[in-house]
Amino acid sequence: MTSYTSTLLRDEQAMAESPRHICGISGGKDSSALAVYLRDCVPDMEYFFCDTGAELPETYEYLTRLEVILGKPIRRLNAQRGFDHWFEVFRGTLPSPQMRWCTKNMKIKPIEAWIGSEPAISYVAIRADESNRKGYISTKPNITTRFPFVEDGVDHAGVLRILDEAGIGLPAYYDWRTRSGCYFCFYQRKAEWIGLSERHPELFDRAVAIEQKVLQVR
């Protein structure tokens, strides 16, 4: 990672103030692998997790294990204003591909408020085999976005290898789900809803109750 480290040094020299180094962790495999990948390369890294208040129990358990591997705490953002708050603000309208208010209000805004006006380098966990996918890219001039996996050619197999060698493996929810996120995420597949009902019936019932609220509003 010599070339990558030298690139980081150039970025620091180009900024008037010493920048903060931040790495967001979703509780999924890619962002967790990136955190481990950069652990020794960027000693002053700040790790954060946007807590919607509606994550799976497996996600919180995995974050606790990851903190041990990283040797640092993972800062929880947005813990005071989770999904229930914004669900009321938007008058019972669920997030959708056309109106992803969950991402805007529970992730992007808290991140940018936490960073403030300080210079920062944000490391995003997009892999080399999915370089056409979009991640969080701030439009704020004080935040520079980097894609270490794209730059270093780390693909899906590389991510799995990083987690395996770190001794942490994958989050348990990958046994029945394809991605991290809220237990009622609208991107879930039918099989994942079935998995939720089997493993967390109480959360499935809460998801059904949310849907019923939406129907009542309509």
C-alpha cells in the first residue's frame, strides 16, 4: 500500500489544514472490509455509523465485534432522530426509489453536520468490480472523496479475503439477506421478507404495522 500512502500524503499537503480522515461503516461487508483495510494505513481514521434506529440486531452485534478488530470505537450518528421521527415528519410516507428521504435525512445530513466545515477525506467502500456504482459523494468543498478499493483493484473476492484474514467474517444476516439496512427496507426481496419473518418475527410484525399506518393515511 505504499503508493496509496504516498497519495494520501499528497492530499494532506494540498490542503491548508490537516484534514480529518473518515470512514463510514454501514454494517455490510464492503464498508467493514474497507475499515479493516485502512486500519494500519491511516492511524488517525475516524469511523462512523449512521444509526437509523431500525437496524437488525445482527448489525449492532457485528459493529461491536468490528470495534475490537479496529481497536477504536465506531461513532454512532443520528441516534436521537431515527426513522420514527422522520416517518412522522413526512406524514406517513415511506421511502421509495423516487423519494429516498431516509438516506438524505438519516445519513447525509448527519454526516455533513458531524464533519462541519473542517477539511476531511471521506473513504467510500465501492469495489473495483463495481466502479460504476455511486456511493456517498459530498458536494461540500471541504470534503474530498476517495475510493481505495477502486484505486487498488480490490474486488468482491478481495473483500471476502480481508474479512476472513481479520478473523471477523461476514455479518450473520448474510445467511438470509443480501445487504445491510433497516429491517423494513423497501429494497428487500421477497425471500428476505420471509427471512425476516422467520428470524425476527417481532420486527416483521413492526414492519407490517408501519405498512398499515401508510394505508390508513392514504
